[in-house]
Amino acid sequence: MSEAIPVTRAVDHGTAKLMPDVDRERAWLLTVDGAPQSYVDLDEPEHLEFEYARRLGHVLDTVAETGRALDALHLGGGALTLPRYLAATRPGSRQDVVEADRGLLELVAEQLPLPDDAGVTLHAADARAWLETAPDDLADVLVADVFGGSRVPAHLTSLAYARDAARVLRGDGVYLANLADAAPFSFLRSQLATFATVFEELVLIAEPGVLRGRRFGNAVLVAAHRPLDTTALARLTASDAFPARVEHGPALRKFIGGATPVHDADAVPSPVPPDGAFGVG
């Protein structure tokens, strides 16, 4: 077998690079303008390399009984790590992926093709615009992992966006988002306040060091109209190489404090990460 070589290509929103992992035969790291975006193992799609992806995976594992197929909507595509994970762990799932960068979608489809039976439909479109025209009750889960460079775009942070997300979810559906922030957590608190306006139940998953304000990092926001299995989530996240805390209830309300919901007129992107904040987890 010939040795895998890196692939570099100009895409719509920067320069994408696919780099093979020397330790895993058919595994690849995707970066865009140097920022890590995705990691996929074509032979083992259940393997989630990035810590935040593992936390999203834990939520997906606990939203329904093991193996039950789900209808999923992914905002942000990257190398399709989580769609591949769901297709492997919940066969028969129907998934839509919305990615604004058509060139990136084409690169991934060409170099890292999905299995024919993956049940994934790709859409080259802006996530907010696509969401606004999507039908009601479309999905069991909505996974938002959209970064323009290393920042969550402002138009995916507002109350109007959160309401559209709730509309396309079924009554027992679950919203998951990958966010990033550091103390004093103005962005993260505002996101929690925004989604608390629309959903009855909120959970936040992050490393203790991030929550204590020691460093910049990812945080997974989970929102639903029904109670979430926080016991199972706490057990799963505690067993990771970098254990995380699962915050909910009074502790999360205390964390939100006096933060207020974000409206389109005052929405801002997530903060610029410090150099070296995002590496392979």
C-alpha cells in the first residue's frame, strides 16, 4: 500500500489541509488556515480524537436507547466526524449536514468518502439561512459545530437562531453546540441565557480548568425540553483522558448569573482564541 500524503487545497473560506496520522493507517486531521477542524478514522469512525467531539459523542450516546436510529441535523460539516460516528453507532440514522464551504465539502467527499449506506445528505449553504427554511419537527438531534476560522459566527448565537433550532427539533429533541470561551465567560454565559429562554433543560460540559477560568477551551452546551441523563453523562465524561464536569440545575443558573439573551442586533462572534489554544485533543 502506498504511503498516504498530505493534501492541501484552497477552499471557499481559506486553505484546507488533510494530514495523515502516522499512528493510525486511514486516519486524517483536517485543518483550515492552520486551525484544527476535524479528525476522522475511516476504518474506525467510532474513534473520536478531539475531547470536545468525545463529549458530543457522549451526549449522542445518551439521548436515546443504544443503537436506535436518529434523524440528525448537523450545522457545520468539517470532515463529517460526528455524522460518521452516528452512522456507525446508530445504523439507519437519517442525517443532513449543512456546511457553508462548498469547496471543503467537495474536498472531503473526494478524499474521505462516506460509505454508500451512511444515510448522510450534504448541503452547501449558510447554516442560519438553511435552518430558517427547514421544516418543523425535522430532527431528533441538532448538532451545531460551526466555526468561521476559530470563532462561532455571530448570527448563530442569537435568540432568533435558538428559536429556529427549537422549531426544527421534535418535542423530545436535543440541541448540542460546541462553543469556546475563557473567563469571564461573557460569550458562554450569554449563550446559556439565550438558550434558557427557549429550552427548559440546559447542561454544560467542560473541563474543570476551563470552568475555573484557568484557560481558554471548548464547552459543550446541551439543551432540551425534557430532562437529560446527567448521571450517565457525568460517568462517561469522567472516564475520558481529560475528565470534564457536567453542570446543570442550580449550579448552572449560578454560572449564568445576570447574563441576558442575545438578539440579532447585538450578537457578536465567540472570542478570538489565544495562540495554541486549539490543538489535537
